[in-house]
Amino acid sequence: MIELRNVGYVHDDGTPWASRALEGVDLDVGAGERVLVTGPNGSGKSTLAWVLAGHVAPTEGRALVDGKPATDALTKTGFLLQHTRLQILAPTVLAEGERYGIDKDWFRQSLFSLGFDDSILPRKIDEMSLGQQRRVALAGLLARSCSLLVLDEPLAGLDRKSVGQLIDAVEALPKSTTVVTITHDIEASARLGSRTVSLDEGRLVNDVSTVASTDEHTDADTSTDVNGNVGGQPS
């Protein structure tokens, strides 16, 4: 579903303040895959999220979703921002659902799946915690039935119960839904992906998939570095 080829991105390109965030990123993600993207602060994770979601075009290379530029696939892509308050524009929860033109009952069901009840509908957004705001934003994306979800640090600021509710909701999505989760906490996010892509200084440095073993009591991790070597070891 996702195809990145030699993707690079430079903030403020062509100005004295130019700063490179991504360089030479090649990545394929199939329909229905659940992928985690990790790396240290400043590694380019959030910039990659914006490229995948089609909100910015790469300054080099190409980023495709279903064979078309990601910037042309916004109707099928849902993007949960790290700073969620920036994407919730309505004053109340109910008004936020109406802003997207979402069927009210479908929006309510999405809210219920994230641990809310009907009492949340008239609540003012500015009276809610960061975790609550993030779950409301995600409910809007779930209700839109997007085929690709890009989640930028979705578990940040959530308590243990809310983390479980959010993960359960993502796991309950149709198997055809592709989910890419940007995270710095692999342990907490482990259930959100069976494949982990690592970035460092804007480059893809590792790609690890968890594969079911033929022994029903064990799992095996198969990793491939940027040179295609299995297990991160030279062939």
C-alpha cells in the first residue's frame, strides 16, 4: 500500500535555515500491515509521519499510497498528530464529529470503543485532558473508515487504562486497515505492530519483523539491516 523510494525531506529547503530531516528512505508497507517507526529524538520520525500521511511532499524521491502520490490520497488516510489539540477544531466532542460529516451513531460507536460513553458528547474540548483529546481525535479517524492510519505518538500522555483501550480499538480495526505508528516506547506499543522500522539521523537503519515460529511455543524475530543482511549480521 505504501511505497517510498529514495525519500528525502529538508525543512525550509532553499533558505539559510534549511535542515535535513530525511535522506534516502526506501520502505514498502503492504495493505493491512501494522508497522512501528522508532528512533531517537530528531531522527525524522514525525517528518516521516507527515510524508506518509500526505500532508507534506518529499523534497526528493517519491512517496506513493496505492500507486498515487501520498499527497493525493488524503481521503483514505487518517493522521493522528502528536500535538492532538492542533487537529481538533470544534468546541465540543459532538461538534467535532459533525465537522467531518460523520454519521452520529457511527461516531458514538467509535467513542465507545475508546472507553467513552454518551456523557462525553457535550463535553468541551478545552476541558479535556490530553489523553482524552487524543482518543476523541482517533475516534473521528476510526469513524471515517480510513484504509491507512498514521499515528504519531498515540500513547503519549495516556494513563494505563486509556492505553489499553486505545490499543484494543486499533487491534479491532479491519485486517485490511494499514496502521503505521510513530513511537519512542516500543514496549508499550508492541501490540500495535508486528514490524519495527528504525530511523537514525533521517535514514532507515533497521527493519525488524516478528514472525510466528513453526514451534507453537516460540516466536522468532527476523531483522534486516539496510544492506539486506538477516539478523543485522553480515552475510
